[in-house]
Amino acid sequence: MRENPSITIAELVSELGMSRSGISKQIAKLKADGVIEREGSDKGGYWIVKSK
């Protein structure tokens, strides 16, 4: 997400070899922990990775 902020869940599934639901769970956890947030729409938006 740092290297490609516009990456989609489908692309993450392909790159990481995880299931779609597994990726969604990890993204939800990262959002809840305040590590990432989504700016814009699902199709045209991008990820913001916050540094801690």
C-alpha cells in the first residue's frame, strides 16, 4: 500500500495469495488500529498509510 496507494483488494489477493475475505479482515484491522485509511471512492480512491 505504501508502494502502490491505489492498489485494489483484487490485486492484493493476487499478490499475497490470500483469500478476499482474509484481505478484507486484515484491512479492517489495520483501519481500526489507525494504521491505514481510505481516501476517495473504492474505484478511484487510494490508501493512506500512516507512520507511527
